[in-house]
Amino acid sequence: MRQAENIDTMFALTHGRILTPSQEIPDGTVLVRKGRIAALGKASDLSVPSASVEIDCRGKIVVPGFIDLHVHGGGGFDFCDAEGWTGAARYHALHGTTSILPTICPVGRAQIEATLVRLAAGYPRSCEGPLPNLLGLNLEGPFLNPNQAGALGPDALALPGPGDVRFFQDATGGRIRLMTIAPEIDGGMMGVREMLDAGIVPALGHSEASFEEAQSAFSAGLRHVTHLFNAMRGFHHRSPGCAVAALVDPRITVEVIADGHHLHDGTLRMICRLKGAEGMVLVSDAVPLSGREEGPFHMGGQSVIVRQGSAVNEAGNLSGSLITLSDALRHLVRKAGVPLCEVLPMMTLTPARILGISDVKGRIEPGGNADLVVLSESLDVEKVWIGGVEVARRKEGNTG
């Protein structure tokens, strides 16, 4: 494969299996000009301009870039780290993630504010690119139920007061796009309404809400659930709880961590059947040591250790995951048996729709952003473009 080096380079991905993801073109061509999709069609019908760099994708799969709505870090870097957070962004870009919502844990109001303000300013000018599009910020808390804190430090949790949501949103200049809340806590429903007023997608999570309490939150406009089943009330046939309320309500989208630790593969298949590609969103929930060796680190004010392929805190609770979205893709296809064409929208088009940007992201169509990933037949990431600029690969060839 040849390389398209900058945004002004016109190039064509030819003869690949293209998943847009709403349609499949078995032998297709994607033409990119100035960071946008210029044309798309069958290779036999679409002529490639002589000035284009032609990249032969025979035997490869061309898909939209992945969108991660929930990610804390990766590659040894933390989005809360003022010095190294761009390293986390680059790590995920190498694995096919072209757009992200850096996710902040509750660690005290002042520290949350400082981190949000820094991330809202975007990448430093000196940062080498391309890096994933910063679509906004995700604030996981602090208005969570301490009985379902999971790996988050309960001391940093709080009850929402009037104006608290607006305080955080104003501090970022309106950059918070997603925020987790337990609607059953005191002030929780007020917090949901304030999020909606502030242009934030409220997400139920770290919650002990009953089925009925969740329904009330959904009726008030809450439409998303953070890492379904994890850090929330468990299922009982006479008291089904908030997870089941989300599963049976077609208005609700649910996040899923498909790493083989957070959810059983049978549970993944159940969620797929009940929610489908339009209601299920793959997230990495990746922690800083994603992609690194076993060892300790700190997250959300607590000590966390990587052990036997998972991250756990001192109490033994799972503390985020060690995967990328490309790992989640392979797990759902290979282990849970979900067809690739069903999995792809869960990490491209559906998250784009949640954020209201599906007109330019999450799909391959003329006029859209040229955020593209080339996969091998074994679903390993081989090439990535963000806005039409290729992400340089690791020298050691670790592209998975």
C-alpha cells in the first residue's frame, strides 16, 4: 500500500470490501479529496483521477473510523495527566479510533474543573498529528450512587445542587457532551434536567435505580446508559432494575464493554438481540495501562493493578478495561459470534447519532469526513486516516 501523506493529497482506496456501514460494496473504491469523501462506488464504475495516490485494498475491509464515547487513557497515558494525555489519544488512533470523548472520573470538584478546562482547550499546537477528533468531553460523575461506585473513589462523589451542572459546562465553554448520573439520588432528576438544558447527553450509570425510577428518568429525557450492567443494580425477576428498563425501552442506547471480563459473551449476545446495532454502543472504557504490561497505577483517586488481563482496584472491583475499540470489535465477532456488519454501526454510526454528528462522521459517504480504517481479513487494523491524513504506524508493526 502507498501512503497519502497530508490533507491536500488526493487518494483512492481501491478494490476493497467497503462497509459504509449501512451498505456493503464488495469491490469498491473510496475517493478522498481535502479531508472529505469525494466519491464512493463500485471499483468498476468509479474512475480514479490520474493525480490521485491509488491504494490497493484487495483482500482488505474499508470501514469508517471508530468513535469512542468512553475512554480514560491508554498506552501508559492518562487523559487526566496534563503532560502525557496526547499519548493516550495517539495510542487509540493507532488502533482505529478516529474520534473520542476523553472521560474524566470524579476526583474532587477543583481537580475536575482544572482537567475539564485543559482538555476543552484541545490539543497543544506543538502536538504532532493526526490525532483523534476531540468531539467533546465525558464526565463520569460526580453525581453517582456511592453504593455503586465500583472502582471510583466514593469520597469524590456528591449530590447535585442547583447550578452544579451548569458550573461544569460553563467551565468548558460548552464542551461537555456526555455525563453520567444516578437519577435516584437526591437531586438526581434535577441534575438530569439541568444536563438537558445545558446541551449534555445525560447517561444513567453507577446507579441503584429501580425499574420504575429508571423509567421516570427516561420519561424526563435521559436516553443513554453508561456501561450496561456494570456498577448498577443487578437483575431479579421480581425487581428487574435499571438495566432491564434500558434493555426493553427502544429509546435508550446502552454502552457495552466487550472485553471478556465485564460481561459474559452470552450477555453480549442478549444485548445485541434486544437493542440491535442502533441501540448498542461499543466503548473501550480503557484505562491508562491499556496496552501495557501488568502493574499498578492510580485512577479516580484509587490504586489499581493490572492482573490477568483486567484492571482491578484494591477491593477487587473491575476498574475500566485494557482494550481498544478494535479489540472490542474482534471480541464481539470472534467470541460472541455477532456478524461484522452488525458490530460496525455500534462503534461508528450509532455513537455519531448520539452526538448528533452522523451527517459527517460514523459513515462513509460523499461529503463526510475522511476518517477511515483499513482492516485485514482477520480484523486487525492496518491503516488509519483522520480527516484524510494517515496515522503513522508503529515501526514494530504492532497494529492490532
